[in-house]
Amino acid sequence: MIKRTLFFGNPAYLSLRNEQLVVKLTDAQTQEEIIKTVPIEDVGVVVLEDRQITITNGAMDALLKNNCAVITCNEKHMPTGLLLPLEGHTLQSERFAQQIDASLPLKKQLWQQTVQAKIRNQGVLLKRLYHTENRCMLAWANDVKSGDSENLEGRAAAYYWKYMFPNDEVFKRDREGDAPNNLLNYGYAILRAVVARALVASGLLPTLGIHHHNRYNAYCLADDVMEPYRPYVDEVVAEIVQSGIDCDELSTEVKKRLLVIPVREVLINAQRSPLMVAVTQTTASLAKCFSGELRKIIYPEMQ
């Protein structure tokens, strides 16, 4: 079942009643109280943006028990926190052990597959959006060695970002850079939460990466696995930029478009699927790679 993404950008009181998330809002025009309910089991991601949102412990507990990712935002409305359940799979301790014991050669092979999938998707997206020749991207993808020892991911990224926003001659991908970097940051934060949620559901530790290993990063594995999915976020951002919307500020309209990322249609295993569902296939295949049942991660393919 496709899970819903709920966004709260205004003051609200969230509580639990009969396994329903009860949302109390105040109508901005009439000042009347509005009460809405959503089945907890239908919710996959919750974004808490407004600083005056109150959520009860009961509601939080129910959301986490149903493997919902809860994202909190700062005063600039950018996602800064992520809450996930401690237990997400019946074989969790066994899968933790398999993940921890994974050999370095295996992790290098998994990273090779991840980089190849990312570069291929980047190349296809450039060709689809701007008819940019992507033979070099495909060549780099095919040449990626175990562990990406020659850093072809970086070479491909330099080429990719050079052509990704052709109407912006000075664009540079930088977290602190000018728009549309703010849109990319927001979209990647949503994607990261979706991937982290799926990793927990597959019984894996989001902290222990196959490549990323920053000691201060609690979601290294999520950052690894989300790489081939980033072009789907880039595509949404490109569509927003091309529409002519002002991207300097994260307006309600812009956020509304970015929040559809979890249900964006992707092609995986030769079948079309919402991105959130596809991610669970990817993380499940990764768990099987750690256990020795598979030798390849299942990633989506852009067409």
C-alpha cells in the first residue's frame, strides 16, 4: 500500500484516538477549529514545519510503531531532524550482525553497483530533459571499478551539474549555494527520510554505510542507498525551475511539488512503482546481499 506524506506548515495539535491521527487546526479566515483524522497505518512520512505544532507522545509512539518517518524543521523551514523506530524487523539482530560482518570486498562491490546506477540515471535524465549527449556518462558508468577507486562518481557529477540547469550559467551544486540549491536540499531531505525508513523496515542499521562513514552522520547507509534515487529529486526540481516559479524562497507551492517525491513513479525490476515502494525493494535486496542470498542491489532505472 502507498503510504501518505503529511505536511504541517501551520500551528496544529496532533493526538491519537482509536488508531487515528487526530489533527486540530484553526481556520485562518474564520478562526474556527477544524478537526481531521487520518488512519495511522496510512501514514509513511510526517513533516512538522511550523514552530507551534504540538504532538502528543501517544501520537508519536503510534507513528513510530507503524514505521513512519517523522521529520522536524528549523526556523528556516528546512528539515533538520528525523525520528525512526528502534525496532523495524523481526530478524533485526540477525541482520544487524550480517551488516556489521560484511566484508570490505562486498561493500566495495555494492558501492560500485550504486555509483553505476546513479551515473546511468543522471545520464538518462540529462538526455530526457535537454537532449544532452550522454555517451560519456554511460561510458563512465561502465568503467566504475570496485569501490569506485577512480572517483568516476565525482567526474560524472561535475559534468552532470554543468548541464542540469542550462538557463543558469553560474549554477554550482552547493548546500549553502543560491537557488535552486534550496529546493534540492529540501527534496533530498525528504528522500533521505524515505530511504532511512525503508532501511529500518528491512532490519538494517541506517548508520553503518557501505561507503559513507562520517563519524557524525547517523544515516550513512541512507546516504549511500539514496544516491541512484537523487536524479528523481533533480527531475522534480528541474520541472519546478522550468515552470517559472520563484525558487528563491521555499513557498507552499514549491513544497507541495517536492512532497510528491515519495509517490513519484519509477521503473524498478521492469515494473512501474511509486518511489517509496521501490525503495523498500532496494533495501530488501541490500539485506539479502549482506546475508549472501543476492549479489546485486536492485535499483531503479530511468527511461
